[in-house]
Amino acid sequence: MSWTKVIATDELPTGERKVVKIGDRNILLLNHEGEVYAVAHRCPHMNIKMIKGKITEDGAIVCPIHRSAFDLKTGSVKEWTPFPPVVGKMMGMISQEKPLPVFPVRVEDNSIWIDVNS
Ligand code: FES
């Protein structure tokens, strides 16, 4: 484990998002309903930025382009390239499903910490 202090907790109130860089990784921090998550900032399908991804009621982040959905806690694929209709499904068949990398988060001493090496 290698924890890195990234920002103060008051820089990420509920509903906020922020991209931080640790080494060569860009990580998207989200405060969703009071819980902080850290996920890769790029979609594993075609490397698109996830910062504008919608959050679903069941706790997934949805890529803004082909709408793949990834569980915020585990990064597992809930849906793979469903958009646009028909074309998205065809694209999904020729590209292997890949999870969205997620990183452990710790909130301590009024700061948010991420472990990018676990
Ligand atoms: S770029 Fe994210 S699903 Fe295609």
C-alpha cells in the first residue's frame, strides 16, 4: 500500500468531482452522496474522459460516449457500449470488456488519501 494525500475534504463537497494526477495517472475523485470514490479518469473502452459521466441510482458511472456503465466501488462492467442503439452493441462485440480501474480511498485528518498501488 502506498497512500498519497491528494486534497482537503472540503475541496470535494457532496456532488463535486475533481481530477487529480498521481505520477502518470489521472484519477477522477467523486463525492457521491457523501461517499468519496477514486476511479480512472479515462474510459477503458476508447480512453474518453469520465468527468461528465452520469451516476446511476445503483451506483455506477456511465461513460458519456457509448454509455458503458461501471460500478463505482469495484469498477466492474455493468453494461458495455450500449449506445448508440445497434451500432453500440456491434462495437461491444468486437472490443473486449474491461473494468474501470478503481482505487482505495481513505478520509483522514480532513484530507482525502488514495492508494494507487494496491
Ligand atoms: S468510450 Fe466509453 S464506452 Fe466507448
